[in-house]
Amino acid sequence: MTNMIANFFTNLFSIASFSIAEGLMWSLLAVGIFVTYRILDVADLTTEGSFPLGGAITAALIMSDLPPIVATIGAVFGGMLAGLVSGIIHTKLKIPALLAGIITMTGLYSINSRVMGKKPNQALLGKQTIFNFMDEFNFTSNTVVIIIGLVTVLLVIGLLYTFFRTEIGLSIISTGDNIEMSQANGINTDFTKILGYMIANGMIALSGSLIAQNNGYADISSGIGTIVIGLAAIIISEVLFSKQPLLYRMFSVVLGAIIYRFILALILELPIEANDNKFFSAVILVVALSFPLVQKKLQSNSKRQPKKRKGGVL
């Protein structure tokens, strides 16, 4: 009995450690989607193209014997370029945001293949990655990913928070809140939208870069379903931590990504096929999306219940 309990907690700790490591890397994707979905108030499907683009650029540059940090930065700029394309298609050609993202995502499929030498995937076996910088400390692989992931997340959120307190950053927030009022106040909303697209997809590509380096390969189809992962993290964070200032909302998205990965890891411990994880990702998102409605109905029902009168008299 004691051994069973010990094995249970050991397994739970292993799942939690893995979930934190994975969640920190995926949280950069979620924060990127948060910028377009919540701050800009647009649905951008460029995500499913810019995520594998980050991995493809990183793999190509590392295979060219460039330092991993340079390859990672290159991935960020590649993602920003993808965001620029979607932003221009949406703002200048007046194509709806959803369709603009689909167009860019479709085009990126071919571009990602060319970046990786017309191959569906690119292995990084025997190559240095950003996670090899801590080899001399003899940490476990999860610990290394957690440390580098945490440092990257803190740096990104710190830069984002500082940026969104500047005049340009506040203009982006204003554009998402009320585009008509922003235009009336002289804000170039086309520019702020394009800049928001670029920032968001730069972070999404960064997430793709880190995950490709951690997995040891880049895959052209790795972007499928990433929008669901990001949205699930955002919705979970908003269910748990609603009506918070911007800085806390971004950190709550990171926590939402970790919780999402933990729930998914627990589900994958069940006797199911590995390919079913996309299905369960969708289920988790549906549950998270429906939770606020259920909560609202429960609160509404509790308010309708008649109050007891004191003394038992009318």
C-alpha cells in the first residue's frame, strides 16, 4: 500500500514537472494569441502557419551551424514577417481577419517546406540547441526546459508590458477596444493592427522555435490545432482569474497554459491512443468555454430562490 502511494505521488510529480516545462513553452503561443484575440479583438489563424515557421527557420539556421540563440531570434523575425503579411492583407486589402489568416496560413505551408529544404520535417540530432547551454550543470531535461522557459516568459512578458504602457502600445489597446473612437482621435488603426499582428506572430514563432529545439526536430504539420491550444489556455486563465490588469492577465495566460498541459497529460495517462490528444484538446476547450455560462446560470438560479422570512410570518 505504501509503495502504491509513493508510486502515485512520484508519477504525479513527474507529470506536473513535464506539464510545467511544456506549459511554459506553449504559453508564449498563448500570449501571442492573447494579443490578437483579446487586445486587438481579431481572430487570426496565421498562428497555424507562423508556429511551424518558427521551428522551420530555427532548424534551417541550426543546420547551417549558426548559434541556437541566433536561430531563435531569426524565428521571431520570421513570425513577425508572417504577421506583417496577414496585417497588410487585412487592413490594406480590406479582407476579413479570419480569411486573411487562412490565406497567410495556406501560403506558409509551402514556404515552411522550402525553408526546410522541401522536406516535411528536419531533425536536429547531434546539433546544439538553446537547451544545451546548461549541460554542464547536469540538470534533468525538464528542469533545463523549465529554467529557460521561465526566463524567456519573464523576459517576453516584461517587454510586452513595458511596450503596452508606451503611446504606441496604448494605441494598439485602444484600437482593439474601440476602433471608431481611436480613428476619431487620430490613431492610425491600420498601423496599430499590423504592429499587433507582428508582435503576436513573433511570439508564436518563438514558441514554435523552442518546442522544435526541445523535441529535436521541426515538422511542417506541427501547427495543426495550435489555435485550439492557445485559446484553451486563454479561456482557462479567464475562468480562474477574471477582470485582472493587463500584467496579471498575461501571467494568468501562462498559468492557463500550464494547467491545460497538466489536464492533457493526465488524460493521456488513460488507456487511449496518442492521436486522440487533438480530440481531447477540443473537449477541454469546449468545457472551458461553457464554464462561464454554467457559472452564470447557477448564480442566476441562486438569486431566484425565495428568501426565508424571519419569524415565520408574512
